[in-house]
Amino acid sequence: MAGHSKWAQIKRKKAVNDNKRGQHFTKLIREITVAARAGGGDPAMNPRLRLAVDTAKAGNMPAENIERAIKKGTGELEGVDYQEVSYEGYGPGGVAIYIETLTDNANRTVSDIRYVLSRNEGSLGTSGSVAWQFERKGQIYVDATRYDEDSAMLAALEAGAEDLRRDEDVYVVTTDLTSFAAVQHGLKQAGIGFEEAELAMVATNTVIVSGAEAQKLIRLLDALDDLDDVQKVHSNAGIDAAAYAEADA
């Protein structure tokens, strides 16, 4: 269920981003800038930057925007000094929430996050309060209606993936950090395209939420994701895809 809800959320975010393209581009530009600052401006030598650039291209970001963001990261152009700060908290039903941000003002960011949590029956936790419930992994999402499961599984495992599981209409391929790029390459070489690839905080346990509680949680996650400084929001909730459909109804 957790994997399916994640895929439902990604598809839903893509639809939302059609109406919020500017905000989406802003977050991608921040990630490209920080990735270039941390690991250099050559995507071939910087896996984090390569992922950010590939994501931006998939979202139809103009090439000049990508290049400008890289140059700001490498110092060739003047840019804002963004810092990576993570926050931890809880949502309805005791769901653990891990929030990744890129910010030039941590005081503003934590104030905004605390406000959103308190308005949506959540609370801000201390550092380390929920992080132990997550592991950093690579996740790749493949349209299960297009490919045979045995073929997808074989290609993923041969490329170094840890696991492939099916959640209704998607295969979720999980990798460790060192194999993330190689598995993407291996899938492409095997003729298997994928809809999305990301580095994510993957929950080691799942808390199932449904009904009114799920609706409250979805509103909270949406409100956090809408904050300009927030890059990614992870939770250990298992939310049925129907709950996302109801949230958009």
C-alpha cells in the first residue's frame, strides 16, 4: 500500500504541477544550484546534479534556466546561498513526517512549517524523533501496464537493484544509493522506460490511515509541499489511492 500511495501521489503532483509550474521550476532550480555547489557543475561527474537536470528536462524546463542554475551553483554567476535543513514531525494518526528543505532563512522556514503542522493537526518534533524510521534509498517507478514483470525484475536485479515490487499499475524498483544510477542505466539498456526516479527517505514501517484521517493527512502533506522552501515531504503513511482521488473530487 505504501508504494501505491507514493505512486498515486506522484501522478497527482504531476497534474498539480501543470497549474503550479512556476513553483515547481523554482524548487528544481534550487536543487540544481545546490547540487552543483556540492559536487561540481558536470552532471557526468555529479550524480545528484545529473538526477536534478534529468528531472528538470523531464518537466520541460528551458535549457538556459538549467545552465544558469548550474553556474550559480559553481559561482560563475551570483546566486543565493541555500542551506539544506531537514525537519521532523508528526501528522494525524501518529504518522511520521520527514521534511527536506533548501532555504536561505532557516528561521522563516521552521516558522512556516510549524504553522502548517499546527493548522493541520500535526506537530513539529525534535531532531532524530522520526528519522530513525526512514532509510535513504533510490526509487524508480515503471509503468506495469507496459512491461512484463519477469522481464522488469530480471533487468532491475541484473543492474543491481535491491527489490522490485508491483503495486497495481506500477513496479517500484528500490536501490541503494551507490546503485541508483546504474539501475536506471540498466533498465534503459534493457528497453524498459520509467516514469519517475528519485532519491527518497523510504519508511521502514507503514502506518495505515484511511477515511477522514487520511483526508486530513493529505491536506497536511499538500500544505507542506506548497511551501516554497520545502523540496520533499516523506511520510510512513499507507494511504489508499482512492483517498487521493477523493481529495481531488
